[in-house]
Amino acid sequence: MNEIDQIRKGSAEDRRKQRFINKSVAVSVKYLRKIDELPHKPDALEPFMNILRRVFIDMQGAVKPDGMPTVGTYCVMVPQELIYAAGAMPVKLCGGSYTAFNIGDDIAPRDACPLVKAVMGFQSIGVMPVYQECSLMAVPVTCDCKKKLAGYLSERRPTVTLHVPSGRDRDADMEQYVRELYLFSRRLTEVTGVELSYERLSRACGMTAAAQYELSRFIELRRRAPLVIKGTHYMAVMNAMSYTHIALWTRYMKALNDELEEKIRRGEMASKENRPRILITGSPIVFPNFKLPLLIEEMGGVLVGDETCMGERGAYDPPAIVDQSVDGVMRALANKSTRPCTCPTFVDNKRRVYRIMQMLKDYQVQGVIYHVLRGCLVYDYEYQVLEEELGKLKIPVIRVESDYNEEDVEQLRIRVEAFIELIKYGKESSR
Amino acid sequence: MKNKTAGRILFAVFAVVLCVAAYFAADLAFFQYDDPLERASLSVVNDGEALSFTYDNDAITLHAGENTTVYALTTGGVTVVENSYTESLPANFRGSFAAVRTDVSADTNGDGVAENVTAIAKTDMEYTQGYSATANAFLSGEIPFEVVYADRERFTVYYRSQPLENAEITVTLADGTTKSVVTDENGDITELNLNDVRNGLTFTYRPDPQNTYQINYQVEADTIFTARWFSAMLPFGIIILVSAVCITLDVLLRKRLYKNEKMPVGKTSVTARDKRKKRFVFGFETIRWGVMILSFALLIFGSRLTGTVFSNVELPTFACPYNLDQLTSAGCYYLSHLDVLFSESWVQILAFFGTFLVCAVLLGRVLCGFVCPLGFMQDVAHEARQALHIEGVSLNERLYAVLRMVKWVMLIIFLGIGFVGGSFCDFCPAMAVSPALAGFKLSLGLGGFVMVIVLVSGFFKRRCFCNVCPLGFILGLTHKISLFKLKKDAVACTECGACYEACPMGIKSIFTVREGKGDIRKIDVTTSDCIMCGECVRRCPENNALSVTFCGKKIYSADRMKFMKHYAPPKTKYDLELPEGMPDMTGGKDRE
């Protein structure tokens, strides 16, 4: 190959990359502005917005101390504590970018889910620093798409696949996952050079515990006053967590909680009392794919809770460290990563229905929107069960299928609007 | 399949060996003291002190004057002791001595006229004491006035070998205080404090103005932190030492094994230290430890602390009945010696089962979690491991299945051994703890070895013995009608399995139960294994998902914020613990 060819090829590639960045930034700016423009934004939300701006607009890496290696993780089954203990920082890389999705569309089969397509797109274009700077990728084998993603990534990047058991009631399944975590920890040691020790693990657990303490405080606050913050704002907070060192996130979360507490004391709510309270569940909602939460709040509903893995569930389950030894902590981590997880890739998932029922009670929910990303089969399967159970409780539920593009926004708008009207009228007629 | 059969055969062999060992438990000695008579000595000194017996470790000294005759109770009746026994006492002695001195005349009542004083001293060695209605009595003509200490709570006063009814007796305690008591129609005095008895006391009786009878009574006193107590603690000390050695060996062996198998790093880090201070959160756990420490003290030193013994309360815990100082007597004795129980009267049998049933229904296995001294010992061992951050054994269904099988073998041994001529006490680990701590010298049979196993297994797996405890199993049988219940809200539960991990008894149903009779928000998940330790509730991160109820009222419920407080650092520490070089993201919208 001669030199000119190389330059021409290189420049074409560069042009493609530049085009990608321009488009991607444009989408991110648009959605960040929409989030920003929603009324009743708490002041303490600003740091979280800045984090999203830094990652998606300024195209910089994750928010962390200089020189700290990052590990890309893909599902909630990867215990963050283990990565922090190894002296690295976990970054959740599940993608929500429409631009990356378009690239991934050519790599993955038509029916693959857009989330995985977006990740493959990011990998293929190779311009997002958050993706590029990762020293290791940790992909739990959950659904079929993630399984193929693990294969795709392992050919291109140093990758660890974590074999998540498909059932959880047997002790042997959990012990198998403990072994996986030991192997994962060994890989982490190879990357960072930090040996696993009880002290480091305990410190890391303390760090995430502080974050979960603040998150629990937030949940308590919202349980008391479901309308104190817009759900979209909260989704932004949880998305920002994916790219932030947990200690910093905790500090900002504490400030947010303090502000919300003050607001509750003053009786200052983010929405009017009579707005329909809606819970969102189903496939993950990853920035910048915020069209659904934004639509709900634009159409006069209030998003009071979410049961999605980029939302509350992402950091909800704490490890119950019963045995204060390395093995004890590992068991606790394996336990909390698999057993309480409501991911539909597990064989038996009655707990998800119960979890949603509990959230309905906690946040006084009036309607449930079931979000399905096109091609996300496992979530689609569970819709039937949930619809049946919610029917018994007389809570309306709709299934909303969407893809990573803006073509279906208007169609979604009509459906969401109709659903919110339905709740409003249902409320009035029952009065 | 082959593996399973081999496992079964192995277990059958183990069960048979265990049963045979339990039968010969008394012969498989862990620590053997000499017979009390063999190690004791008796010397008579004339040092001018009042006529009395004193004890120094195993040596008995009689402080005598002129014209003193010493008597000993033997299997053949009362004999006169002519010389000192400096090495040991003859085997036919029954552990009771008396000395009489008749030549004294003194004015004891202060009326200016001297009376004839008959000074007597009596002592009973420790091993003669017990909760039996009959005690060693001389009742001989040479000893005109005598007190007999029976059942560790009453003195029967004899005057010329006849019970002295409705007579006024002056009792002088060791510190010099006197009090006047009147014997009842059987000649009994019951109002004396056990601690006063332990210190020695003098009874004075004046039948007429010319004669005074004085008897100084002393039981073999066992005081804590004396040479005598330390020698009683010797076997227990050996047990702890052996356990520590076993644990160290185990840890070293495991370290080596992991190294050879190239197990992932970290699994063997034994000496890891965590200097972070744990936040103290007051809760159910604190109360449980409080109750456990209190009941441990009471069940071991109870009568020493309070001065009384509730000998008719038979608390079904492994507080050893050989320890005579505990507050109540232990129900384990009759249950493991059913042959003895059935030879008692009907009233006795009914009374025993009555109190047992009341205990079982009112408290059930709460006794295991809060009261049992053996359980406390295991919890202490577990806490020691927590402090050292040594890894334990992996808890899983397989382990619990084996433990359940062992429990059946233990139950058969517990209930049946008495009928074939053995005694469960020789096999029982509790015998090594409670009497030793109270200062009773007890030779240990196989029980000493069992105690080592209890401590070592309790170190690596919390409350391991409780999983195979036959007494606990019997207590748990009434869990359906017990007043304490564990309730689960299946909707609030996320099935995170923390309760199952935390449960020292390995109750899995608490985590897997999803449906139950009636309200799914109030499923009764109490099982016969549950010891109500509240660990599951403490480790439960969901509000009200688990709760302990008493008579249907919630007394302890899971609380997410409380759970978080348990392991999150104090709120003020967030700012301090930020790693260096962290960017600041709080900047305003200056970028626009």
C-alpha cells in the first residue's frame, strides 16, 4: 500500500470520525438542554449535568483522579467494589447514543437490541474517550446480545466475561459466581498490579456504602414526597454515576439530598399534586436516549420511580457483609450481584413483579410505562406477567417499544399522552 | 451416584463410631482429676483459733485445741480420726468431718455466769454437695448438736440425733453479724443466703442456762481467682489451647493448599487488618449480646451473685447441672437421663414436662439464641474470627444437609444413651465449660474433645454445634405454637439472600419462600431451627421485609437506613475520604 493511499484512507476515516463526533455532540446537546429546561431543577443537579457535558459534549474521559485506570462494565452484575479495591474505577458503558447505534447497525444483525448496537458502534468508531481509555472490559453473560457483545469485544480489547448463573435459588449457582469473581479479581490484579486484600476490599465497600447510604436517603425522601424532584432529573443523576468516581458522586448526591430535604421542609414540590404519577420499568434508559422520561414529564405526568438498570437499580442493592473476611466479602458481592437482581435474563423472576408492586406502594404510583427497546426479547417476555399482576391491582400499564432514533418520538408522544389522559380521567371518574 | 453411595456408607460408619464413642465416653478421658478423697489431705493444728475447718486448695485444716476429738463419716459409720492424713484420705471416707471439744466453759450469753460450752465444727467436701434431699449426717451420740446442709438451700438442725423443732437458734456469720432464727416443724432453717454459707457460719443453741452448743459449719469453698479456681480451670484452659492450635494448623494448611492449587489471590490473606473504625449502632443485636452476657453470668455464677438458687426451675439449656452455683438447674439432665426421670414419681415427671413445655412454648429456641452458655461460647469464637478476618467455611446446602444428619445421630444418643447404660454427660461439651468457670473440679471424658470440636467448628462456622444440638431440636419442635415468630413480607423482599447468608442455622426457606397461607405480606417463616438471633433482620436491607414478632406484635423490623448505617462510614467522612487528584465538577454553566 503506498503512502497516498494511506493518507486518503486515513483522512476518510478521520472525516468519518469528525462526522460522528459532530452528530453525537449535537444529539447530546439537545437532550441536555431539554433536561436543563425542565422546570424546578434543583441547584445541586448542576454537577451531574456537568459530568454528562464533560463526557458527551467535551469528549473527555471519566471523572476520576489522574492516572487511575478504568474498567468498562456492562451490567449491574459486575460488583464495583471489586474494581475500586483493585485501584481502578468502573465505568458503565451501556450505550444510548443514536449516532453510535447507526454505526453498530451495520455490524450487528437487524434484530439485535439498539443498546448493544450502540456499544459496538462506539467500539468500531473508537473516538469516545470513556470507551477508549478502558484498560479492561468486564462483560457479564446475561442476554444473548450481551453474550455476542462479549465475543465481539474480546477480539478487540482485553475482556473478561463473567458467567452469570441463570438461576439463583441453588447455592451452587452462587458459589460458581464467587469463583467467577475471584477470576475477575485476578485479571484486575494483572491490569492494575494491586493485590486483593481485606483492607482494600473493606475500604472499597465503605466507599460504595457511603454512596448507597445517600441513595437510600434519596429513596426515603422520595418515599415521603414522591413529587420533590422530576424523574428525568433523577435519571440524569443516575446516568452521571456511570462515569464518576463513586466518592465524588456521593459528595454531590449528599448536596442534592440536603437540598431536597430543605425543599420538602418548605413544601416546595417539583410538580403539582394532581399530576399522574408514573413508574417506568423495562429496558434501560441510557443517556442520551432520554426521550421517554422527557415525554412523560412534557405531557403532564410525573416520573416518580424507575425500575431500570441504569436507574435506581444500578446501585440499589447493598452487599450484606456478614463475614468479615476476603471470602465473606466476595460471597456478599456475588450474592448482591445476582440474587436480588431483577434482570429478566434469569430463569425465575417473580421477584421483579414483587419489586414493582412494592414500588407502586412506596411511590403511590398510578400508572406503569413498560419500556421495551426493539429487540430486547427478555424484557418483552415479562410484560405479559406484569400486565396480569397489575391488572389485579387495577393499575394501568402500557408497553412502549422504541428504538435508538428520533423517528418514533411523535408516535410515542401520542401514546404517552393518551395514557396520561387515561389516568387523569380514570381518577376523575372514580371520584 | 457412586459418590453418593460412598458418602452414605462413610456417614453410617461415622454415626456408628460416634454412638460407640458416646457409650464409652467416660473411659475416653480428656482430663482426669484424682478422686476428691485421693487428692485431699487433712491436718490438725493447734493454733489458738476457734474450732473450725479451713480449706486451702485441696488441703483441709482443722484448727483445734486441747481435748478435741475428730470424727469422720465413713461408709461403715462414724469413726474417730486418730492421725493426720497428709497425702490423701482413705477411700471409705464420705467427705464429711466433725470435731468436738467439750472442756470449755465460758460466759457466752453475758449474764455473768459461765456455762458449759460444747464447741463443734463440721465440714462437708464439695463433692458431697448437690441438689439431693439427703445429705451427709453423723447423727451419732458423740456429736450432740449437728446441722445438716441439704439441697444447697436448707439446714436441718439435730439435737441428740433428733430434729430440733421450733427452737431458737443464733446464727453468727463470718463477718460477725448475728441473727436469730427459729426452726420449723421439721427442724429446718431455710432463710440463709448461699454466700453466707460459703463463707462459713456458726450456729448457737442454748437448751438451758447451763449448756451452750456451738457448731461451726464450713463447706468446701471455691472462690474465683484463687489457686483452687485456676486448678479447676486447667482442663478448660487446655481445651482453649488445643482449639487455638487446631485453628492455626487449619489456617496454615489451607494457605498451603490454595498455594498449590493456584487459587486466586486474596483468598488466603489471613492477617489482613482493617483499621477503619466501625460505627456502633444500637439495636436488637446489642440487646441480644447484653442478655447473653447476663445469662452467661447468671447461669454460671448465678447463686454466687444473687445468693439464691431456683433449683426447681429446670431451664432447658446446656448450662451444666454439675455446676452447683448456677441460678437454675438445667433441664438437659433429665432429658438425657430419661431412665432416671422415669424412675421418679409421677408428680416429678409431670412437673418436669410441665416446666419444659412452658419454657418451650413461651421462649422456644429463643433460649438457644439468648440464654444458652454454650451458644455464647460459640458466638465469642465467631467474633474472634471476625476480628482476625480469617475466612470461614463456605456455607451451602450440602454442609447443612450433613449437619442435619449429624443432628439425628446426636438426638438418638441424647435420648437413648441412658437406657443402654451410658451417660450423655460424659459426652456433653457443656460439662467442660460451666463447672470449670464456677470452680468445680470435674474430670472430663469424651466431652473435652467434643468441646474442642465445638470451639473450632464454631470458629469457622458460626454456631456450628447449635445445628446439631439435640436439646435445641427438641425445643424447636413447638415452634408452631411458640409466641416468638419470624414474619416475612414477600413483596418487600428482594430475595437478595442476605438473610440466608447471615443465618447461623442455615435456614434457606426464609429467603426462598414466596407464597404462604393468607397475606403474602405476613408470611410466617419460623422454622424449628430458628434461634431468634435476629441476624437475618439485621442484615435485611428492605424496610419491614423481615420482622420478629412477639404475640403478633412486631418487636424488631428490618430497616434500610439502619442497615446502611451499619456499614457506611459516618456522613462527615465523605469529604475527607476523597482520593487525591479528583476533578471538581461543581462549576456553573460558564461553558455556554
